[in-house]
Amino acid sequence: MPGTTLIIPTYNRPSQLKACMQSILDQTVKPHEVIVVDDGNLAEIPLEKECMAAGILCRYLKKEVPGLTESRNAGVKLARGEIIFFLDDDVILSKTYIGELLRVYDSADSKEIGGVGGVISNLKPLTLERWLRKGVEIFFMISGVREGRVLSSGFFTDLSPLKSGESHLKEVDFLSGGVMSFRRAIFDEFRFTDRYRAYGLGEDKDFTYQVSQKYRLVLNKRATLLHVEAHEMRPDKRVYARKFVLGRYLFFRDHVQEKPWQKIFFVHALVGYLIIRTIIFYLTWKKENAVHVLGILDGVGDIINQRVLGKP
């Protein structure tokens, strides 16, 4: 199997990072190298001695310019592996995660494969309420029927865990940020953009969609991990909602829109998203949901007033 590098951006979450490192140590196929890119005040790489004893080279990089995008690009420059994995610092890998992704690269028809991703296994289950909401989202082109596809609105159909009777391998238009890997050669042609850090969320979609236009992206649903999100690190909901809207706008503008009239699709989805979040607020009367609606309106205002720059 090819040499592998795992890049883990981190920011003041030592306990979550330690759990992630332990899951790396527990892999049936261990990586050759782990690069921890630190934007915080990490005293040391957790379990570094144990990793070194297991034959895993640990490398540490403290950055001056903060940001997830910058961490990924900086990690790529240091990486020595032929296959480069990206992980968040708050994930726990299933024991076969690395082996499952590498198996796709080693398959007979792997020459055109540029990237392989896995799935988050602890997503919220689809209750009746969530099924009904999904139907509304499909109508408004916020979501779609075919998994892992970019829609004409600039929104996406999300990735989901393996279902009974479903093939575990699937070609997709994009991969998720903390659950993806690529051939090293991909980074001779593509890099993560920092435009989304200032204006929106979605630099992983921007990068992986560009790769998918030239190479195959494959989702392997047998490669699973848990996302253990730390409550104290959750972003302000108003800021998050604004960046979500602007991220979708940037993606639509830069990669989907070809004719001016196609803006109708984006507006249709954006109006639908605002309607859904407003209804959620009226049904719950929770302050956090009201703040989310305000964030959406902030993003809409930025788009209308042309405050979104950052051309590709």
C-alpha cells in the first residue's frame, strides 16, 4: 500500500485530539506520518511516544496565520505520503478507516481516482419530522434525491451512512472536509482557497468539486468515523448562518452559474431556507433559532449590497 500522511488541524482541544490520536494508533492499517498543525497552544502532540513506537512519524507545525484552510495547505507542503488524509481534531476513526480508503486507491480501476472519502456514522437519525423537512428541502432545491451531488441551486445533497442493501462505494461530486483523502499529485493542480474564511463556509466543497471535474471522487461508506463536536467550540449561530449563506452563494457564483437566469435556482433555494428556519423559530420560540434567522438575513443583505468579493 502507498505511503500515507494524516493532516490534523487543531485549536485548543487537547482531549479531543488525544482521542483522535488513540483511534489512529488503533488502526488495522497504520499511517506512515501524522502532521498536527496547531493554531492554539498545544503543549505536545498527545500519544506521540506511542505513535513513534508504532512506527508512525509525528510532526508538529505551529502556524502564525490562523485558519483551517491555511492549516490544510501548510500540512500539504510538509507531507511526504503518496496519499494525504485530512481529519478534524474531534473525530474518532473506526479501526478499519484508513485501510478502507486505501483499498479503493488499490483497486484495479483506480488510475483516474483523485480522492476517496468516508462518512460520519453518528449523524442524527431521520425521524418523521426530519423526513418531512427533507421533502420540503428537496422542493426548494436545498437538498436532492441523489446523494453527494451538487444541485443547480449551488446547494448539495448530503452524504449519509451506509444503508441496508446499498452499495458501499459511490461516485460523488464532493467530499466532506474532515473525512477525505487525496493523491498527493492532486495538489500540483489544486489548493484550498482562503476566500471562504472571510466570507463563508465551504472551502472543502470548493476544493473537492474542482477535483471532481477532472478526476473521480469515490465515497466508501465502510470507512466510518465519529464526530464528537465540543460544545464550547460551536460558533455563534448568527455568524454561522451568515457564513453558510455566503458560502453557498460563493460556490454557486464560482462553479454553478453559467447564465444570469440561473440565479433563479439559487434565490429559490435561499428563500426556501429562510422560510424553513423561520418556521422552526415559530414552532419552538427558541432564541437560538431567532438568531439563526437573523444570520440568514445578514447574509442576504451582504449579497444584495454586493459585499461578497473574493473571485477565484
